[in-house]
Amino acid sequence: MLRPLLTSACLLGLAACQSPITAPPPADGTSTPRPAAQIQGRASYLERIAPPPGAVLSVQLVDLQLADTPAAVIASADFRDLKGPPFAFALPYDPSKLRPNGMYGLHAGVRDAQGRLWFVIDTQVPVTPGAAAPVEFRMVRVTGEPAAATSTPWQCGDQRVGARFDTPARGMMLEIDGNTLHLAQAPAASGARYADAAGNAFWSKGDEATLTLAGRAAVTCRQASQGSPWDAARARGSVFRGLGTEPGWTVEIGAGPTPRLLAELDYGERRIDVVQASRTEEGYVGSTAEGLAVSLTTKREVCNDGMSDIRYPASATLTVGGRTYRGCGRFLTE
């Protein structure tokens, strides 16, 4: 996870070779206050290949105790003109957004010029904001060839959505809170507009868009640097993902008659791996290599995680060695 790196002076020299994407100055000439702190580090991968043309490294500072909520992302930055690997970066953040006794981590990925994901972090990278030591992490190659229909993440107000464009079919799929809307391409004076008869519409112009859901006011969207954890779990082949709070935990279950069950407990401090779980009428049961009994019970019912206003379509109860974790979840194949 955390490994000693080169000195800060060396990292700053490397970071200078890469250009973060920054917003233009305000039209009125006033200066925008900049965060007073940075997290320095470098990202790498094992493959001996150059990054794809036009590649962008996206790095986020995330509050692990608020995972899966809009407030989870403390800071994010994109870096172009990648030289490497490794890729040095300096992520600015606002210290006033940190919570006392909070637990933080980094998310990162490399995308090509079309927004397709090539490399991504596949495990938790803990970080202590304000620490002098730089952070180093290794990304893994996304399996298979990047597909044109990959879901692109967007932040629309307080909501994270996924947009999957199907150019040959002249339509798109909009993934919102575990539900999928199928929209057809519609006439537009500029950009690309998709809509349905119910009044749902998505109108994109470059890296900005407008989302209109039936019965709600339109909201502005911006292309996000990283998809939601639900998209990542679906890409790994998981059929269900659950999560809970106090203490934070997540669980994923794979496909097939004897799927793999993976869980992270106590804010990522414990990892549970059941290589072959058995299906039951209520969920799954199995044991770890050490003989620890594990069961996951899922139920289709409206569920709230207790820390946000997000409503989930299923509840999840995870039992590990006699200790029970209760939370919510989603079936990812529906």
C-alpha cells in the first residue's frame, strides 16, 4: 500500500513534466483562492507499455467513511502529458474539508483520449493528509480491450450517473441509482441530445451536460474522473454489492453456482475472501481458507444506509465468524 518514495524535491521535478487540467481564471480578473496543501506521489503499473495517446491520469482524495456518497470526494485532479510510468503527481486539497479523526484514501485511473479506462487502482490506498512522506501505488490493467460502449461517469448535482453511448443504435443507456434508462438520440441545435417519452433527457456538449429527469428541474453535469464503485464492481463481474457503516464495510459476490465472495471490513482494515461460496434461498454461505464461517443474506426491499439520503433496492446482512454487519446493496445485473 504505502511505500517510501523518492525525495520530495525529485517528485516535484517529475511533476513539473505533467500538466494538470485547470479551469480558466474568472472573467472579472479576480483570483481564486488555491488549496494550501498537496498530496504528492507517483502512480505506476507493471506492464512495459506506454500510456495510450492523449492519456489522462485522474487522482482523487476520498473520505473512506463517506464512501458511495457525493461528499466522499475531497479533491480531484487530472494530469495530461504523462511521462512514464511512473507518473508523478501533486494533488491539491483544501484542509478545511477534512473531518477530525477521518480516514482517507486515494482513487486513481488512466484513461485514453476517448475516455476509455486502461489502468485503475484495484485496492484501497490509505493516505494521511498532511504527512510528509509521498504516496506510491500501482495500478492494474483493465482486462480485455477497451470497448467503445464503456460507461462514462458524470456528476450531476449531488448524483453520480453513468452514460453508456451506443453510436450504431443512435441511443444511450443512463445508469442512475441502480436503474437504467434507455434514451434515443433526439434533434439538437448543438451537442448530442438523448430523450424518451417520459420526459427524461441527457444533453451533452463536450465534458459538460444537462440532465433532466421526469418531474424534476434540469441539473448541470460534468464528466467525472472516475466511475462509481458500483460500475467498478459490475466491471469485475460481480452480481451483487453491499455496504454498511459504523464500522464501514463492503461486500461483493461473483457470478456462477459457486461464486467468490470478497469483503472489506472495519473501514478496509480486514479483508475476507471466500473462494467458493454456496448459494442458498436467502443468499450465500461459505468459509475462508482459515475456516472462518461467512454468510451473506440479501433481501429485495427499500433500504437506507443511515448516513445519507440514498435509497437502495436491497438490504444486505453479512455475518463473519459470529459478528454481523447490516447494510444495503444492489443487484448489478438488473
